[in-house]
Amino acid sequence: MKRIPVFMALAILLAACGASDSDDDTPRPPRLPMPVEVAFDDDGRPLPEVLAEEQVLYRGNGEEPQTLDPHLSEGVPTANILRDLFEGLTTTAPDGRIVPGAAIHWDISRDGLTYTFYLDPDGRWSNGEPVTAHDFVWSWQRVVDPETGAAYGRMLAPVVNAEAIFSGELPPEELGVTALSDTTFQVRLDDPTSYFLGLLTHPTTYPVFRPALEEHGSLHMRPGNLVSNGAFHLTDWQVRSRVVLEKNEYFREADNVIIERVVFYPFEDENTEFNRFRAGDLHWTYQVPSAQFSWLKNNMDEALKISPWFGTYFFSFNLTREPFEDNLALRQALNLAIDRQIITERVTRFGEMPTFNLVPPGLPNYQPYKPEHAEWSQEEREEEARRLYRQAGYSESQPLTVELRYNTSENHRKISVAIAAMWKQVLGVRTRLVNEEFRVFLQNRAQRRVTQAFRAGWIGDYMDAFTFLELYHSGHGRNDAGYNNPRYDRLLERIASERIPARRRNLMVDAERMLLEDQVVLPVFYYMTRRLIDPRLKGWEENIMDYHLTRYMYLVRERSQDEAVEEKASEETE
Amino acid sequence: MLRYSLRRLASAIPTLFLLITVAFFLIRIAPGGPFDSERALPPEIEANLAAKYHLDEPLVFQYARYLWQIARLDLGPSFHYLDWTVNDLILQGAPISFTLGILALVIALVLGVAIGAWAALRQNRPADYTVMSFAMIGISIPNFVMAPLLILLFAITLGWLPAGGWEYSPSRMALPVVTLALPMIAYIARITRGSMIEVLHSSYIRTVRAKGMPEKEVILRHALKPALLPVISYLGPAAAAILTGSVVVERIFTIPGIGTYFVQGALNRDYTLVMGVVILYGIIIILFNFLVDLLYAWLDPRIRYDDGEAEA
């Protein structure tokens, strides 16, 4: 008797699973809505008849934003919302190119130290007030004011006096920015910072509306209080439920913005988000479940977007402690023993690119240095690894015992297990895997008292190799390897002050070569972004910085039954 | 009765105080702080943030400051959700968790008791075995399995209900409430069945039956009430747990309740948020245990709290 309910429960289970599995072989109408063919008018705008009636974009957006104050914010999900809400002096095109934003054009002095921005006289805040140079002056002073506690205040470090203001030696008013007129904003820099225009797309450099801050204090980012200068303004925010933005009618390019409303949903779980997409609740997911690659490829290929991202997944060594202190040969041996191809093809599986470099490709002004061993076959690398391992004083009878530390996550665990297995197989290294909760991990890494080898990773903050190279300056707060090389520090300082692009580029290549030759890091692969995008959402383009502004996007109509039939008929006649 | 209630409520204050003290120091032992992140902050800014939130003071001072703050019913600013205070977060999330919890509780109580009593009256017959096997399955299928199965079936395959998200609407609440209620129905049914069987075998039931009372009245008037006692003692902590929200259900259905705040708050080192949830949880537990004791007295005439002397 007791068997029956168990059997029934199994039947329900099977029915539920079967419903999705059976789709693979039985033809069914496509689960994804099919869009109509897009047609454009003479100005390159989509024709009204192809547009969906309701221009509301539903977007999954990772974690709940910590704050919508652009100066205090950090993290990708928050930046996604802020890029729709606000606009910096420059902004990005759909393909990621830097284009004029709040400033329609600018002059750069011959020495590269003075930037003069001419603001769009039509620039308006979401309450209709003009956006002025004074807004930028006040906002930037707020960013560098140590009282503000801006998480990314360092973005403005190239500006004259910024460093002294951070450390409290000078008042914020001394920052090297001036409003020459209501629409002319001038910035003076300490060094010619070739990537400066790129920094201006970062939320930390966005203007905030001073009267709203002064009136509402810490409540200035609540719906109804928040005044912004971007294509959208905030109309609703329910914590951990949704953030709703609506089109800002005062935006200088409002005529070209088609989406009327954007709803950002936070998700704590990638499977939940995936289910919501499958149920048709979302146009755009923040990520996809990593275990579902084959299913997605087979069933949702036209929605699956995998694109290169400006980030590198790597491991690093604590250079201040045994066994890696002063032991270059050992570090090199561990680096060469890893078969990156296996990790990207068998473990991560989303088309990640294996690498021996720290700086990702795709930068317009940088050709990464390629280490010699990148060209070798894996057998050659392993051969060399064994030689170096012996040279470092280890052997089969006297194997290295090492701790490999990572923060708790399924993916990190799998990759670490694979690396430990490769070290074991090629060299006979005994690896103890240690996983730690994120904040414990960060603290241990920074203190360098217990760490040996550890996981790391970095997503560039701005489009320049320097965002990776500066990490290993002896004084950098995230130099968890404890790399302390005066030659490297000097090289970084020369890069910062170098005015001629070609020479600066060569210096950066030298710096990366130095880092890799000293084997400070053990690069594994370049990150990819992976997400699902409804085929009806148009205007989305992949770009390496992964900036996607809603103002360039629009939703097209679903193809009607007749149109689908027609298309099929025309396909058949062809 | 009134004096007893007042005394119970007064004794809640030292309990809460102890809870707050232990929780306050425990969370501070965890390594790392609320402002640590992959991007290292410049030391000056870190110092400023610490000063702004008084994290640079000795822990005992912070503790005194915190006690003074909660005495004024202010749970302080959240260290992670910078635009909100802990009061804001709890006031937004608690009604949602309460709504789901109460609905699940009511459903579970009605169905659980009915099924349990029904099975008890058919003890060791096929109907009893069938129902109780289902109950066993209900208890042993964890909600992180049940919830995705329900979504797969009702939201994705059949398309009858939304896959998640929150609104005060029956369709949005249906799946989370069912997920929460199912294991409780099963528990309550098993408890009711067990105690009902015990009561039905007791001598006073034999007496009323011997006196010729109709079976329906025997069950409803004399057997059911005492059979509910174990259910009530189960309900105290269970109700407190369900009202403060379920991490799993909130994650899977993306419900902005308060269940996730405890774990998320601890991971983010959001000290004030964790404390706020601990205090809320403490209050609810104390309150429900108190209610359970009152219900006991009402259900079982042998229990009286006269002048504070409880005789069982």
C-alpha cells in the first residue's frame, strides 16, 4: 500500500521533468516569441508599425542595489541602473565607443593636462532645471570629500589636488575643477591621463542635483526625491522587489528614446531568474545558470548571448610567505602545469578564452605581451614545469604541500579542484583546498598572513590596461600578492606621466611582461558575460565593457500567425 | 490570569536583553567588516566610514550606543542598503512575510487537523496508510525541491500562475503559500493523528461512549480539543519561524520578505540589519510561546494559571 503514493510522487516528478525533456525531439511552436522584421525610416529610426505597443522593458539585474547614489555606489547591478538614470560628461554608444554625453564637445590642451568641456545647453535635470557646469563642480567636490565616503573616489585621483583632499590635507574646494561659465567646465589633471574621457562614463563622475541632496539628505535617492539627468528618472523602488524608471521627458535626446519604462528586478538566484525568463516575465537576464549550457544551446540559442568581457579570472601567490617567497621557479612550474583548455572546455564551458595574460584583449590602444610558453604545446609546458619544479627543490619524494584558497562558490570550487588535480598529476603537488566565506576570504587575502595560493579576478573599471596593471603597485590596496618591486612601481609612474600614446603603450606592455615574468599571477581565462535576451528586444549590442544603455533599445512586435505562415511560404519557394 | 500575563511579559524583557547582548557580540566576532569589498577603499575613506557609523569606537561603547538607540525603537541605518534604515527594511518586508506566513498557517492548520483526525478514525486501514504516506512525503520533500517543481508545473508547463515576483494578489501568492503550507500540513496531520488515537483510547472517551453519546459529539466535543494540545505546542515555534519568512521560498519566488535578511545581513556584515531581525524574531517567539500557554489553559481544564501558580 505504502508504495502507491511514492509511485505517484515519482510520476508527478517525471511528468514535470518530462514536459521539458520531451520538447527536445517533438516539434512544438517555438518557446521564444518571434519578432517581426525590423524596418527603419530615413533617419535610421525603427518604423512605428514594427514597434511593440507596450515599450516596457523587464530586466533581471543581479543583486539588489546597495544605493542609487552614484557617488557611493559600487557593483555592476547598481551601475546598470545608474547608467540609465544619469549621464556623465561622456557616455557610450551601443558598441561601447565613447561619445559625447552631457558635454557635446571638449578641448584638450596640448600638454594633455587641461580638459575644457562644453555642456549641452539643452541638458536638463528630470525636474526641468538646466544641467550646469556648477553642478559638475559641486558633484566632483562631493566625490573627493572624505566625508562622503565615495567607494570609487579614486576614479577622480588624476584631477589636481584630489589625493590631498582624500587624505584630508586640503578642503574639497581646492579640487582642480572650475565652472568657466554655466556651460563650460574645466578640469586640470596632474598627469596626462589618456583614459580620462573613459573615466567620465563611470557613475562616480556623474553629477548629482545639489538642491535635492540638501533638502532630503540621506533620503535623496528615494522615488520622488531623486533628480537625475539621464534618459530615465526613478518612479518606484521596492527593496528586493523592483526598481522602476520612466522616460525623462526633459532628457536632451528624449525624442530618440523609445522605451517608456524599465523595470529592474533583483535576483538572488540564477535559476529563479531563468525560470522567470522561461515564463515570459523578463526580456533580459543578468546571467544564466552555469549548469544549463547544453540545454540553453539546444533550446534557446537565439536568445543566448555570450560575449567577451573586460575581465580576467586568475590565481595569485602570496609573495611574502613560504613557499612562494623568492621562489620564482616554483611559481612558474605551477603556472605551466595547468591545462587551461581543459578548464574552459570541461569546467566553465561558456566559451571562455584560455589565457596566459593578465590584461584582456579588445583594447584599442594595447597589444598584450605574449609570453613565450603561450605558443608551446601543453606537453612542452608540462615538461618545463617538471624541470622548474625540480629546480625549485621539490621532487616526487619531497612534494610541495600547498593551500589553495577560494571564496565559496560552486564555480570556484570546480576550477580549484581541477587545478589541484593538474598540479597533482603533472608535478605530484599535494594541494589542500580551502574555501572561505567572501569577507573572510578578502580579509585573509589582504592581510597575507595565512594565504599561500589564492583565487582572484578583476573586471576593468575603465578602458585601459592600466586598470589591471595598477593593482600590483606596492602601495595599492588590492595588491594581495604583496608584490613589491621598485622597478615595477617606477614603470607605473612613468606610464602615468607619459604623454605620447605609442611610448605609453610600450611602457604598459613592459609592465605586464614584468608581472608575468615575475609570475605574480597565474592567469586562467578571460571572463565572458552570458545572458538571455528576448529576440524582440532590439538595439542591444555586445561590447567589452558590457555597458548597455536602455535609451538605444526598443521592443518590436511579435510576428503574427499570418506573417509567420507567409515567411515560411516564401522560404519554401526560395 | 491577568497577573500571570503581566508577569510573563515582564520576564520577556531580560530574555530579549540577553538575546540582544549575545547576538551583538557574536556578529562582531566574524572576520571582515561591512565596508570590505573586492575594490579596496583608500584607508582615509575607510576611516571616515568607520567614524560615520561609530565602528571606530570600543565595542562596549558601541553596545551602549546601540542599546540606547533601540530603547528609542530605532534599529539604526543599514550598513549594506545605504539608502534605507533597518526600520524601513523591516517595515517593508515584514508585512509580506506575515501575509504569506499567516495564510500558510491557516491552511496548514485546517487541512492538517482535518486530515489527521480523519486518518485517526480509520486507524490502520488503507485510507489511513495512504494519507500518512503522503504526509511522510510532504515532510521529507524539502521546499527547495518542491518550489522549483511547482514552478515548472504550474508556471512554465501549464502557464497558469506566475513564476515568481511579488504583489498582494492571489495568483502571486498561491505557489509560495502552498510551498510553505505543504510540509506543515503533513506535520500537523501526523501529530493530530497520533494524539487523536491516544485520546480515543483514553478512559473518559470510553465513559462518554458508554453513556451513549452520539459518535459525532464524542469526536468534536470531547476528543478533538485535548488531541489538539501537541499541535498547539508545535505551532508556537513553527508559527514564529514561518512568519519571519523562509529564505528558500523568498529566493526561489523572489519575494521581498524578511526571511533572507538574516543570512544576507550576516554575509554582508550588515550588523544592524542582523540585529533588527534577531530582535524581531525574539519578540515573535516569546509572543507565540505565551499565546501557546494561554491556549493550553483554554483547551485543557486541568491547566490553570491562578495567581501565577501553574498546576499541570
